[in-house]
Amino acid sequence: MKRRRIAVLGSTGSIGAQTLEVARAHPERLEIVALAANRGAPTLIAQAREFGVHTVALADPDAAAQARAELPDAQVLEGASGLSELALATGADLVVGAVSGIAGLASVLTALQHGIDVALANKEPLVAAGEIVTQAAGRSGATIIPLDSEISAIFQCLRGEDRRTIEKVLLTASGGPFARLNKQELAQVTPEQALSHPTWKMGPKVTIDSATLANKGFEVFELKWLFGLRFEQIEVVVHHQSIIHSMVQFHDGSMIAQMGAPDMRVPIQYGLLYPERVANDLPCVVLAEIGQLTFERPDVGRFPSLRLAFEAGKSGRSYPAVLNGANESAVQLFLEGRIGFTDIPALAERALEAHEPFDISSIDDVAQADTWARRFVAHEVRDGSVR
Ligand SMILES: NC(=O)c1ccc[n+]([C@@H]2O[C@H](COP(=O)([O-])OP(=O)(O)OC[C@H]3O[C@@H](n4cnc5c(N)ncnc54)[C@H](OP(=O)(O)O)[C@@H]3O)[C@@H](O)[C@H]2O)c1
């Protein structure tokens, strides 16, 4: 059997490392042909040696120089454009989009424009530029296979189903580590507390987004764009056990749920080997040990990021890109200890209120909205406090 040739963008991160773990477990089916990251040269160099990869990209020039010195036989691409060139340079069959943030947009878009299938974890491109990304795939015939566990769940529930029969999608949320805190307690949350997610081990940005529920809001965009849904068809349900990864309700009242252990390697494997289901050694859920599965409505009063996602999504135009940019810079400021936890959604909301919207028809338009939002947030946060 021909092995699937894979380029991993964001190989040094949480999803990237788990992608390589899956590849390690299925060497007869998966071949890693390219790796890319930002500045994590030592990790990327070790990965390139282990998998015999001869084409790599590092966005940071110093990290690229280090890779050139230590991998003398490798082609080392550099800068943001290096990531975009990478997939094309190696003739990969599948690009894994696992960069964190909007920084992953250009490379994912380039792959799709050239007809290369993308296994996508990186959700921010679908938030800020969902129409551009999905139209590029539509034009070239490339497939976007979701790796995010909830979105993979819906992808799996819809296999063999007529999408016109979808009544709604029930997107499950763990509720995050602060599901039980009141508004005053949420305002006191520190970066250290927010970085310890109860269920998933993830990169810092998505961990904070999970705690504010911005991440759940971003998944709403993934569902909208990947499955052609209306925002009104997407309902978020808090499900603390994270066993049901999401569900579809059909016109006839039937619901199909996808379940499993909360382990990202399962949807990653599904995405890399799609459409095959292949046996593995990953943990399974024993339902009798779990006992109960519970469901609650989310509290958008305490977690306004979720409300903002629906509002920005329904308003469309440049609002989603502004939401994404404002959130991304507010999360960074929170991680640096410069703003409080509840300032993250507050700044995103102020940015949306102040923004004069415009149409998004190109990646340059997305960049313009993103830059505007980041400048707005920087202006609001001066001298260590939010104005
Ligand atoms: N982790 C999860 O369980 C999970 C689940 C579902 C979806 N996702 C989504 O998957 C994406 C990645 O999440 P993660 O948790 O894996 O993040 P992460 O651990 O922070 O890793 C991010 C990766 O992106 C690279 N990167 C960051 N900025 C870059 C840039 N400007 N140019 C090139 N590479 C850059 C990093 O390289 P360096 O190491 O060199 O900085 C690293 O390899 C996010 O969009 C997230 O929302 C994650």
C-alpha cells in the first residue's frame, strides 16, 4: 500500500507532537515528509532526524539558521512564506494545519489552493477567513478534514448522511476549568490557573480560549464553514465528562453522537488515515465506569466569549476577523500578566463595538481587520491597565 505523505505545520506544538505520535504508530501507512514551526528549532531538528525528513521550515530566521547548521543535508525554508512553500516543495498528499492562531492562515490556504488536502486543527483561519478558506478548497477540489475532536465528531456523524436532513448540531463543551466560578472569582483567575485545563493538554493560547469559552465560539465557526450550517442550527451544550464529542439532530428527531475517550490522538488518527478506521492501542472509554453523562446550557453571562462568537458570526463581514484578532492579542496580554481574565472578552466586545465593518474578499482584507483589532486592543491597554 502506498504510504500517505504528510507535511506537519506546527510540528513542535501539542497537536504537532500528537500527529507524529500517530505517524510513529502507523509507519506502514504514514510518511512524514516535511515539518514546520516558528522558533522551536531544537525540537524540530530532533523530529527531522527521527523521521528522516529533508525539508523543513522555521518562521523565525535565527531558528532557521540553527536548523541549517544542524541539518546540513536538509532544505530549510524560512519566514512566513517558508511555511506556505513547504507543502508544495515536498509534494505532500496531506498537510496537517497545526499552527496556533491566524499565523496558520496563509500556509493552509496555499495548500488548499493547490489542491492538497488539509487535516485541520488550526481553527483561527476558519474564524477569520472561513469563506475564503472553504471556497479555495471548493475550487481546487481539496478536502478539509477536521482534527478538532468536536468537529471530527460531526464529520463522523455525517458520514453517509444527507446534510440537507440536519436539524441542528449539538456542540459539546467541557465547560473549562472555571465552569463553577462566579463573575468576581473569574476576574481573579491567574494565567497559571487558567493554563491547567482539566481534560486536555494543549498549547497556551487554546488553553486560555477553552477557559473563556472563546474556543467553543471558534468551533461554531468551524461547524458553520465546514458543514455549510447556519449559526441558528448550532447549539452549545456543556458536557463535563467530555465523552460525547458532539452530536447531530436530524429532521426525523434522531440524534447521532460520536463518543470516545478524551484523547486527541483518536481524531488525529481518524483525520490522517481517513476514510479508513485502523486498530490502535489508544485508551477506550468504559461507560459503566463513567456512570453518568450530564448536559447543561452554557452560561453566556459569565462566559460572554461564546455570545460574542455568535454575534460576530451572524454579523459577518470583517467582524469575525476582528473578534479573532482582538481575542488573540488579549490572550497574549493575559498570559503576560498585563490584563485580567475577564478583560479578554471585555476587550473583544469593545473592539467589535468600535469596529467599522467592511467586506472580506481576500487574505489582505483579513490582515487589515486583524491589524485593526490588535491596534485597538493595544490602545485600550496602556500602562498595565485596561482603559
Ligand atoms: N491542543 C489541542 O488539543 C487542540 C485541539 C483542537 C484544536 N487545536 C488547535 O490547533 C492549533 C494548534 O494548537 P496547539 O495546542 O498544538 O498549539 P501549540 O502547542 O501552542 O503549538 C503551536 C505550533 O504552532 C507553531 N507556530 C506558532 N506560531 C507560528 C508562526 N508564526 N509560524 C509558524 N509556526 C508557528 C509553534 O511553533 P514553535 O514551537 O516554534 O513556537 C508550534 O509548533 C490551534 O489553532 C488550536 O486551537 C488544538
